[in-house]
Amino acid sequence: MKIQYNSPVILTYALICAIVMTLIHFLGEGVQVFFILKSQFDYSSAVDWFSLVSYTLGHSSWNHLLGNMMLVLLVGPMLEEKYGSKKLLFMIILTALVTAVSNVIFFNNDVLGASGIAFMMILLSSFSSFKKGNIPLTFVLVFVLYIGTELINSLNEDQISQFGHIAGGACGAWFGFVLNKGNATDEPSHSGEDDFEL
């Protein structure tokens, strides 16, 4: 038996996040500035444009990183197998951009971490048994519990961007509907990488 690199997008993403956290741990703010979406976006700064995606690679602490990576590594490989590596990478990047641009336009918070990506995957995974003409009860329950929890948490004064979580979850819900609508049958969907064009 040999160890297989079974989920290249998810494993590479987790590895890059770990490397970035190591650099932040030893080098501090000099590195972190490249992996945080700042509250005041500078349209003339190349670093700020880079951070529209790179903030998903940075984390504020090892506990923050481990919490997000446990979710990503648990759910991500199943999604990569179901939808394919290219589609999953596209969904990760699009979720990062949607969350970042929305934060720049509507909010005034520093944002970093993979929480939005993790919650996108959680909502998307609830569509694993999508059937034609039906909405999975698992999706309804996850969506209600998730959105409710985030709305309640948003009332607290903390450094967590609940909006980032909600935006990630909303992207996952949208991806789930779009990717599964064309493949839904009377049987559970088992779509491969080339079965549906986004």
C-alpha cells in the first residue's frame, strides 16, 4: 500500500496555507500583509489587488488554520471527486473574489482565512443526493442552522467576519443548485468533471 495524493487541489491548498502560516509565525506582519484583505482597500496597490484572493491563504493563528483545514480536508476531497479538480478550483477562487469584493464595497473589516471557502464546501456538500424536482432536506437544515448561527454571532463584538462565512455559504448554495440542476434525475447525481460546464 502507498499513500496517494488523492485530492490535488485540496491538499495543495492546505499545504500552501500551512506554509504561509509558518512564514507568518516566524516573520510576522512583513509576510502577513500579503495575505490579509485590509479594511481600507487601496486601488493603486498591487498587494491589495493580490489580496482579493490571497487572504484565503493567511490565518491569524495556528488554531484558526487547523479549524479551517479540518473542515476543508474533511469535505473537500469528496467535492473534488464529484465535480473535478478544475471546477473545485474555480469555485474556490470565485468564492474568494465574491466575498472580498463584497467586503470592500459594503463593509470595513480586515479579512483573512479559509472560513468562507470551508463554509462554501459545507453548503455544496449538502447537495450530494440532489434529485430532480426536490430540494435536499440536508441542505435546508444546514442552511437554516448555519445562517441562523452566523446572524446571531454577527451581533457579538469580535474579530470574526460572519459576513465572510455567510458569503461563502451562499456561494456554496448557488454552486450546488447550478451544478446539480442540469444533472438531476430520479436517481442521486454522480456527475464527473466533464458532465457539466459552469
